[in-house]
Amino acid sequence: MRRTLLIVGLVVAACGAALAQSDLAFSAGSTNLLLTANGGRILSFSSQLLDENKQPVPQWQVSNLIDGEYVTGSYRPANSHGWSSNTTPKPGMPEWVIFAFANEQTRLISRVVLDPTTIDPPLIGRAARDFELYASATTKDGPWALIKRGQLLNKPLKQTFDFLPVEARYLRLSINSNWGSDRFVELGEVECYEAIAGNDAIDQLIVRMESLLGDLKRYRDSVKLNQPIYPELRSTPATTTPAVAPGPTAPTTTAPGAGAPVAAPLPGA
């Protein structure tokens, strides 16, 4: 309780300070620039899960990363379980995806949100772990500038990563590791938000309030999950021992002459 009151006090103090400032500040916008419905596109990628005929498994294809279909609690979108690679990332050989904004326009961005939630449980260790985010303001082939390096929690929740505003026309997300599986790496959704500038006292207050509300949400989640508020700043990453499990959960089909669903085969099963 005492710690919570301290944080609330800091919020009030920061609001007062914001009114007294006149420097230009930025906040993250509310529109996900990568969402397919907003014109976001995936231009290329390292791999996606293939079936025994070397065809993409629709429930695990890379386009699911920006379709806006989220696995939440017991809800599982019928045709979008998240993205699964077809191999596991190795040192010097990450799994990667290159994104473009609507009409391949250059945007000023300052935030990404990564959701590792898929229909597979965290215990089996396939969720994305260490990542790097690169931006290019010229071509989809680079040159690339590193704008964020971080580590995702092995928890089924959206995780926000902020950085200094940078102009980008293309984004490259490199997944360098998972949480221990030797089969695949998986990720649920990728979001990106524009940096919005404010240059008067009211704008400053709004910017500061939005930032502090984000910090309060991080604090709330860290208390609930007993995790650090900023996981990307941990000096010693935690490790887990994954359980042995088959490939990504397959879509279900109904066996002829039977009413119960059965798992459709996947490679490596």
C-alpha cells in the first residue's frame, strides 16, 4: 500500500511538472500501423510452419502476426493461432519478419507491442524470447538501424517496448531465441505505434499522463506476475526448462463416422 501511494504521488507531481514545461515531447499514438486492416503488410520472412506437403499451415502462417486476431484466455481464433517458424533460431541465424506500413510510407514511430500468446502453453518453451527490432527509411533490403533490443517474458500477455522516435519505412523483427524448445519459435501478434508530438502545456500534460499510465500498468502487471516492470532491462535473463512436447497444436478435424474431433497431422509429429 505504501509503495502504491508513493507511485500515485509521483503521478501527481509529474502532472504538475508537465504543466510547467514547454519542451517538445512525444507520446505513442493509438492506431496500430502494422494491422492488416490499417494497411500494414508483411514483405518477407525467414520461415513459417509447413505441412507434410511443404504447404503453409494456415493457422500458423506469418500473416497471422498482423491480423488482429488474438488468443485470449480460452478464446482461440479458428484460423489464427499465431505464427510459428518452421525451424528454431540459432546463434547468427535468427527467425525474422520484414513489415511495411500502408503504401510503404515513412512514419515516425516510438513503440512496438509484442504478444507472445499462441494456443501453445508457455511451458513447452516455444514462445519468442530475445529479439531485435531494426528500421529502414530507404528500402526493404536496408540499410538497417537497430532501434530496440529486448527480451519477452514467457507469459501470455501483451508486452510494450518504447524507444526514441525514429523514422521508418520498413521494420525488421529478428527473433534470436525462444524459451528452450528445439523445434520452433512462436509469436502471437506484432503492433507498432506512431510518435505524436505535443508542444504546449496541455499536450505536455497528456503526454506525461499517458506515459505514467503505461508505467502504472507495467507496475500492476509486474506485481501480478512477480516479474520486473521493464523485462528488457534485466541484466541476467531467467531460464526455464521446457517440457518435451510435439509440434504446434494442430487444427482439429472430424474423423469419418465419428463425432469427436481428432488432431490433424503436422510434420514431426
